[in-house]
Amino acid sequence: MSRPVLVARLLELDAAGALTTAHVRAGAQVGGVNVRTVWRWLEAARTEGRVERRPRARLELSDQMWEVLAQAGGNVAVLHRHLKEGGGEVPSLASLYRVVRRDLEAGRVLPDRAVARREREEQRTRQALADLALAGARESGAAKAAAAGTPRLVPRAAGGLSAGDSGAVAGVAVPAGAQLVRTSSVRAVAEAVGQAMAVQGAVCVFGDPGRGKTAAVRMALHEVPAGWKVTWVPVRPSVAGMRRAVFDALGLPGRFPHTSALADAAVAEALGEARVLVVDEAQRLPKPCLEYLQSLWDHPGTRITLVLSGAGSERALSRLPQLASRIGAWQEVPRLTGAEVATGFHPLWRTVPAPDLTWIDRSCAHGTFRTWAALTAHLQNALLTAADTSVDRALLRRLFQRVAPPL
């Protein structure tokens, strides 16, 4: 029997004047506790009106503590020594072990020693460049494109973006001569992002790996309204890492602040102007990092449109209902059809009959943008190697073996 139920029943007997020591002993036996404990429960209910146990203060580790722990490669004893050197009240080593284990089981990700060492070296390099005044503020390619473009209420995806023509497609690998076509999925992503920008909302772009989610978002943000900027934030496995990633992605001047409060203040001030914050591969973010992004978006002084993209990002957001409820649009990027490839992705496919395109998609590509791009590159090489090579199913079957992994 639970404590609230037992205490409530005993209080009923006490109010009726029928409570005896035998009732208390029987209650202690049923509840599996000592008789004195039951008397203490009754006293707390009479004087404080409390039938539950008194809540204890929950021990939490700050972002600085997690950063020290990450730099120590997860060694809790090093964190304990660090806290003792700082003075003040320090929890026991056993308590620290328990809190770290609790948060790790809740989904927090702690980088291993090699990752922590590499991040420290990268931070030192960036700081050295900043001290030498060699690291200037960076502006994303999409923001530069926005500065030269005409104002629009909704971002417009270009009809065809050749590889290398615009920084808006930086990071999207396509074969020589290929173009990023404004397909129906790209138009849908552009519409979802544009509507989110109108209300400074949040968007989740999801779909199977390789379908072209990143390309669709980059095309959607190729031209943004005047006064807007686009910032792509890399994924980091910890809140401290994400805080530094946002600080660096915004190109803020000066040294990275030594406390999280100062860093958050600098980031919030920079996000006071209209900006699209894009986090690709968002499914790799643990729950605390998603909570950090939510805090930036919820801050009253920021003007952010948050775009979270990645295969499985919708499942990652489901682990944080308070952020999932703020998503204004859930936009899936469907499979690419053979007809969409033939309409302008690459001239090689314009002469291929529609039945063959359907056969290629069913046998190998399966609507995956990356597979179509790889197959196009292999077909280009095959045609350049031998002048008398013809595009037939025998050649395509040989290329399928290069594109698809062995099963």
C-alpha cells in the first residue's frame, strides 16, 4: 500500500476518533515500514498537510561541469577534483557518479577522449586566429545571395542551379553539367520555409537518407527576403559544443566567453535580427542540445526561423514534445521520380526512354537523389572512356554494381 493511501485511511479513522495503536502497527506491516515511520507520516499530514515524502533538491551539473567532464574523457574523478579546487560546497564522488549516469541514461551524449582532445585543439586554433585578427566575421553564401537578390515575401527556389554557380548549393555533390531542378518536393520545402519565416516559426524537413533534403533546403534559401540572413549550424554532441558552434557560425567577434551566461547573451543579441537558423543532421542531436535550440528560439529577444533537417529528425524531435509542439510544418522529402530526373537534372538522361528510367529507378536508384547523382557520374565516365559506348541495359547493369553496395 502506498503512503498517500495509507495515511489518508488512518486520518479518516483519527477524525472519527477510532484510531488505535493496532491500526498504526497494521499499517506499518502493510506498508513495509517501521511503526515510528507511520507515526511521522501522520504527524506530517496533521501539521504540514503533506502525505508525500518531502522533495529533495535535485543535483544538476552545469554546462561548465559537463565541458570539464568531456575534456577529461568522462573521468568523473577529475571533475570532482576540479570542483574541490574551486572551493565551496562539493557533492560527494558517489553523487557525481550517480548524476552523470542518470543524465547519460536520459540521452545526454558525452564525447570520448579523442573527440574532446580534437575539439580542444580546434578551439585553440580558432582562438589563436582570432587573437591574430585573421579570423573575420563570416557570412553564409545564402545571405550573400539574399543581399544581391530582390525582396520577396517567400524564398524562391531557382528553376535550375548549376553546380558551382551559387554558394547556395555549397556542400551538395552533383556531377559536372548537372543542375538542381526545382521539383515538386523542392517547391514544397520552399513553401514550408517561407511560411515559417513569415511567422518566425520552426520547420522539420525529413525523409529517407539521400533523398535531397539538404539540397532542397539550400535551394529554398537561395533567395531570402531583404534583411534576412541564413546561418548553418553544425551538429555537436553536447550543449557546450552546440553553444560554441552557434557562436562560431554567427561569426561573432572576439574571444569565446568563458561562461555560458555571457555566451548566451552574445548569441541572443546577434539573433535579434531576422535570421534563418538551419541545423542539418538534426537527428544526431541529443535531447539537451534540442532543448538549447528551443531556448534560443523561445528567447523574447531573438527573431529566428528554425529549420531542423535530417533523416530521422522527426523521430528525434518526438523525444522532446515541448519542441515538437512548436514545429509549424513537418515537410517530408519524397522519392525522386525518373520523370523528374529526365526534365533537367542532366542532359544524359533526356534521351533515355521513360520505361528505361522507370527500370533504373526500380532496379537501383529507388528515388534516391544521391544514387542518381552517383550513377550519372559513372555513366559520364563510361561514355568518356570509350567513344563507341552506347547507353543500354547491359552497361547500366554494370554501373549498378558500382553504385549499390554488395549484399
